[in-house]
Amino acid sequence: MATFTSHSPEETIRFGEGLGRAARPGWVFGLSGDLGAGKTQFVKGLALGLGIKARIASPTFALVNEHRGEHATLFHLDLYRLDNNAHIVAAGLEDYLAPRDGVSVIEWFERWTGAPPERLCRVHIRVLGETGRQIDYNYDPARD
């Protein structure tokens, strides 16, 4: 597990952008952290790294937003309103745990308690202060 300390939302976006540039189809980013920790800021950066210029918002009510980019499609999921694996499967979201033609980023990933995706990068964002964030992640660029 590695750690990055962000001092602003802009730094969180830039950090996500770097991971997005390296991401390949099939990868899953599992995000966790309290409300307001910066998960969506991270996703905005990830999207930029994938060549996506569209506005990125949390898909809390839609459950999943799809954004096509220059390098890959981003499937942005939010499991906040789902309580367990059965609800996730019933909502038809299980296929996003192994995206063949894109990259999935899943907010509130800790709600999935089934087998982890094959190419999973866990990202936990912890609030350090008004704008400070500690981002713990297990990214390995050599895995593909």
C-alpha cells in the first residue's frame, strides 16, 4: 500500500489524472472514504487521464454513469444506496467488476463483499483537515 498526501482538491484531481493515464481496460478502482472525503474529485482526475472532457458527477441516484474517452470508457459507479452483494447483483452492476472494454471506478466499494476483481486498485481517502487528504492506494503499473 502506498500513500499520497493531497493538500487541495486540485492535487487530488491531478493524482487521479496520473493513475488514469496509466489505466488499461479491465482495471477497477475501488474507492472508499467518508462523505466529502474527495472520492468524486479523484474520479474527475481519473477521467481526465483517460481523455474524458465531460463533466463528472457522482452517480448516487443513477448508480452508474458511462463516459467515453480518448483512451477508454469510464464506468463510474456509486454503491452508497446499495446495502449488500445481492442488491448490487440485482441492480445489474456485477459486470462492472470485470469491465472488458473500459475502466470501472466504484465509489463505496467496501459495500461489495464478494470476490475482488482481478485487476483491482483499492483507494482509500481519509480527511486530514479542511482541504488535506491522505490517499492510500495499491496501484501497480507493472500488473498488465
